[in-house]
Amino acid sequence: MRQRICIFVLLVSALQANAQVEPQAGKWRTWFISSAKEFRLPKPPAYRNEIAIVLQNQENIDSAALYHINYWNAGSPGYRWQDMMAKLWMNDTSYNGMLAAMLLSAAIYDATVAAWDTKYAYDRPRPFEADKHIRSFVPKPESPSYPCEVAVTAGVASTIISHFYPKLADSVRKMAAQAMASRIAAGVAFPSDTSAGFALGKKIAEYEIERTKNYMPQNNWDGKMPHEPDKWKGTPMFPLAGKAKTVLLDSSSQFRPAPPPDFKKDMEELKKFKPTFRSMSNAFYYAGQPEDVLTKKMFEYNIHLNPPRAARIYSVASIAMYDAFVACWDAKYSYWGIRPDQYDTTFRPVLFFTPPFPGYPSGHAMIGAVNAEIYSYFFPESRAYFMKRAKDGAESRFQGGIHFRTDNEIGLDMGRKVGAFIINRIKNDGVDKQDKSTSQ
């Protein structure tokens, strides 16, 4: 076992990356807390007595400990939690899913900014810097040790997931404990760094849960639906989502499009369309959960080594998706746009199903266009790639037979407008001017 550990340490040293530092991140503008300084932690205790604890943890490292060190060191501190939340809310039929996903990213960012304020207020050395006998089992972080950024994120994530998905509370608490223990064993955090970090993340998460408690519609749907034959019929999902409070948009109706046209020509086009293997493949691909291209780009540019930058990108993307979802559902339930298989009951969609909500505008098209705009802001050299994905995603709904082309065109147009508006809101807050090489 000891030989395996030595080989592991050598590999880490060989792959040692120049982790980016953001000493001014503690001054960045936050989403739901007024400032990072408001949550500055007290001065950390002396770490001398904790050196022995770290060394003891390293002496007891086994294959399970190495697995957890690797697992929680992958990506940015929020990477594992973001992945978990994506799976949760995509299968959540309540209004809470959309709020939970947005709040996770926003609170991780706010807590990370607060952590950086404390880090550079006290400039505490990492364990591997404090004692030469302590080894780093991961690429050495260049930021100060107190508080631990992985623990801060764990405090946020476990609190938010426990709140919105209480059946998972015990599981996420155990995950948070594993994450914190992994940083101590890895030689990059003292026990007091992790305990303080977790408490900070938990405090900010609780504050932001309370701050956003009225974001979702507070009333029950009244059950009223239009009776005209050209309107969508069915048991609607999220009929009040368009009433939710937005974060950056002025209101959910800010970019509401004009009413839909008569879909006669759209229906004729759709019925003339001849599915091919390629078109069906595209339809089914985007009907599932496509590749997480944002996280992939962050890995490609090593932004995962920069916790504040990574948290900012995740938060902007998540808030943009949340606002876009609210705006799209405002339009859907303002017009109750009919779906193809209801317009012509003889028509059978390629996808064998029709989503339980109105079709106009297309949510896939709108979200895809918003993502393309936001991702292009942070990675402009990949704009053509992101735009193609948005177009392919929109086209997939036509190819699948569940949207008219007009639904998609209006969705793409709305998405571009919402994305541009959000970018104008964030690009003037001073954060991305600090280091364009890492934010773009």
C-alpha cells in the first residue's frame, strides 16, 4: 500500500498545475448577500496542534481514502454537487427543482466569495506549507488555507439539498463529511479550516434559502384553461412557473413574444418532413440529457483550478437558465400554444410523446440559445460551436415532431434576447475585467 501511495504522490507532483489565484475575489459582487465582508470569519486558531492530526490522517491513508481524495479533488469544489443537482432537478416535477438548482450555484458562488475575503484577511498557510513532513496528495492550491473552499461548498450544498430534498439529508451530510476529511488527508486543509468552512457555507445557504422563499408562486393554480380549439389541452405541468420571481430579468414578461400564428403552414411542413436516421438520432439525443459542455470547457481551460472563477461561471449559467425558464413558461401559459399532435390528431410524433405543457415557444430552443450566449461570453472562441448546439437542439424538437418550426424560431429569438440582456447585466459588475484570460 505504501508503495502505491508513493507512486500516487509522484504522479500528483508530475501533473502539478499552476493553480490560479484570485486575491481580490473577496471583493466581487455577490448575488444574494450584500457583501463578503458581512460574513467574514473570526481569526483562525493556532494551527500548531493540528499538524499532528493531519500527519496522523496521512499515516492512515488507504485505498478508500485515496479514492475520496481523488473524487472530491476532481473539478472545482462545486463540480460533484452541480452534477448531483442536475440529475435531481431534471426529474423534479415540483416548482422547487428550478429554484434549488439556481440557488445551489448562486449560494456556492456567494459563499466562495465570502471564503476568499476571509482567506486573504488572515493568509493562513496550508498544512503542506506549515510542516515539511506533510505531503500534498493533490495539486497544491495557491490560496490561503482558512477556510477550506471544499468545505464551504459542502456546507452550502448539503444545506440546500437537504432543504429541497429532505429524504437525501443523511446522504448529503455523509458526502460533506467525506469531502472535508479528504482535504485534511490530502494535506491541504487543517481540521479547523474544514469546520469553519462548512459552518460558513451552511450559514450563507440558510440565509439565501430564507431570502428566496417567496420566489416561487405562493398560490395554487386556479385551473382555468382556454377552451378555443386552437389552444393546447391537457393536464399542465408548471402552469404558474411564469409567475416566479426572476433574478436578473426585470420581470418574466420582459421578453414575451407576440401571440403565435395559425399553425396551418407549420403543420403542413411538419407532415411533409421525412425522418431519417440522422434526424431521429438528433431528436433522441436532445430529448435526453446531452453532454455538459460548460463543465467540459472549464476543464479544458483549467478553470476548475480557480474556485472563484468556476463558481462564478456556474452561477451565471444557472441564474440565466432559471430566468429563461421563468420567461419561457410565462409565454407558454400566456398563449397556450397548441402542439402538433393536437392540431392534427392523425399526426404521430417521432418521439412517441408530447410534453405536458403548451408548445409555444419551445423551451429547448430558448434554453439552448440562452446557454449559447452565456457560454460564448466566457469562451468566445467556441461561439460557433455553442450556436450550432443551440440550433441543433431547437431543430431536434421539430425533427421529433413535438414542436412547430415557429415554436423553435421564437424560442431561439427569445433566448438570444434574454442571454444578451443578462450578459449586459453581469459584464459591468467589474468581476470579469479583472482577468479576461481566465474568464474568457
